[in-house]
Amino acid sequence: MKNRSVLVALSFCSLFAMPAQASLPVPTAMVAVDANKILSEIDRRAAVFTDQQYDATMTIFKGGELKKTLEFKMVMKGLDKQFITFTAPGDVAGMKVLLEGADNLHVYTPEFKKVRKVAAHMQGQGFMGSAFTYEDQTRIKLSPYFDAELVGKEGSETTLKLTPKEGVVSSYPRIDLVIDGSKGGVTKLRYFDGSGTHVRTQLREDWVKIDGELMPTKISMSDLKAGDTTVIQLSNVLVNQGVEDDVFSRRMLLRG
């Protein structure tokens, strides 16, 4: 998705207006350098808005059957601060999630009126029973965690293969990132396990222009092994509203 969260991706069409010769073999070092520059550009352009707010529904399908639809409000500042408030259904209403950087994720549960920190080793788990994980939410920027290799260009689509940098722990040793020049951003991510099997797919669709920038308003994640899919639909998107820093605090988590 504009990769402003695991949910957004910005326009960078001109970056991928490659001539036909770009598909010819080139030295490996040059490919690596160019691909990493592209990945850094994705991160840079993802931060074009100072802040964002939107309403969202998250529909969870298990084995092809609708299991649950959640509603929430999101507030973001930059790429590293997020505040989510669930509003429906009743069993999750009032639950809140605070992100302050990739290693600082907290969840408030109104039933117990307590805040707990999500440990790094638990971030690969499903988020609210969905096909998305906490890791999807916290790794908003990709270039600090992954090295990129240019592996294909067909029509308007350019594909980068991402592999974790040395010392980075990732649930997926390979992610293929697809950029569609006709949409102006990242439209697909394919996740692979240690055996090289394609196990998850994220799609970014229903692109609209917000304050002059294209962004997807429908993001889906499919778990290919379990046959589960989660679809997030955004609405009422606002940007550059002057969100204050104190929104992103434990005090706000505890406020009723």
C-alpha cells in the first residue's frame, strides 16, 4: 500500500519507465545497486504525507467462509507511529494498538484494562485472527531489513526479490515485490518459506488519488496453505491534518 504501513504504496511511475534493453543481462553488482535504490525510493516516497487518518473494515475469511468483520480507525504520523482503535464488533470494541517504531508495539485490551507489549518473537503471529501478522504492521520500511535484486520486468510490472539483510530475523527468507507502473506503486507481494514454497500473497487494489498521490484502498492477504484470506478496505482517508505527537502514547491507550 503506498507502503505507509503494511497497507500503502506511493506513486513512482517514472522510476520504472525502463527501456526495453533493461531486460538484457547486466552485471550482478549493477542489478543489486539499482534494485536497492528502487527499494529505498519506495520507502522515501512512502513518507510523502506528514500524517494520515482513515476508517477501515477488516473482513476475515477462513477456508473460504466469512468468519468475522472488524471495524477500526487508524491514525498515523510518518511511517513509524500508528494508533489503531477498534470500534466493532462489540467483543473487540475499545481495543487499541500503538506502534512507536518497529520494536515498540503495545496492545490495550479493555476487558482487562491492561497494556501489554508484543515481543519481537511473537510478531509473526496472526493479527486479530487475520491473515496479517504483527510483523506485517511493524516492518513498514523495507530497505532497512531487506536487500533487493531486480529479477524481472514484463509489461508495466517490475519485480524485485527481497532477502533479509545479515542479522535480520524474518518470518520469510524471500519476498517478491511487484511494482506496476500503470498503477504507480506496489501492487503485489509474494512471500516464500524456507523451502522456496510460495505461502502468502498480498494484493493492493482499488487505487484512488489522495492529495495528488495514488494509493490503494483495498489490501488483501491470503494464506495459501490454510486457504484463509483477509481483506482490509479503507474509507474517509485524510492526510496532513496536523496530528499531534501525544496521540501516540500509553496514556492514550488507557484513555476510555
